[in-house]
Amino acid sequence: MVYHLIYSPIAADDLDRVWDEVWEASLSFDTADKYVEDLRNALIQKKKYPRTGSPLTYMGELTGLYSVTFKEYMAFYRIHGDAIEVARVLYSRSDYMKTLFGKSEYALEDDED
């Protein structure tokens, strides 16, 4: 079975932000276009076997999200029926757990984040 690949509206915005960041670093439209294209191709590779992505756990529990790492970014996706829905594309060195779940996995319980 080959799954359909869809992007949530926020993931589409994330890809636009990635393009902007790569363009700002390189000042090259071609470089930014190629970078985002290659990132999308990394996700396309999961269309046949989506569960080969890295399963994401949070607070010791599986979340139903998988990730694909491409250079400095991570794409997070869920499997729904015959579709792979890309939920977010985030900088890999960010606190992506906080972005995804509202709280860092390693935050102390008495933190007031």
C-alpha cells in the first residue's frame, strides 16, 4: 500500500519558514528551493513504509507521531488510514517537545512554563 502524503496548514507554514531561513542563510533562491524539495522528498520516502520513521515518545508514552530528520529540521507526522499527515516541521535543536505538547519533556513539575 502506498499512503497519500498531506500537510496540515501549520506544516505548510513551517515549510515556508524553512525556505525563508535557508534563503536568509544562503541568499540563494535555488538553494532554498532545493533544500525544501529535498526535505519533502525525505517525507515522500515514507509513503510506502510510514512506520519506518522514528516513533516519538513523550513522558514515556508513544504519541502516535513519527519523525523524519532532514539536516537541521525534523518533520513530525501521523498515520491516518491511508494517509500520512505531516503535522509540523521544526528546527531540530529547538524544544520541539514544548512546541508539540505545550511543555518540555524534561521540565521540572514546579516550573511555571
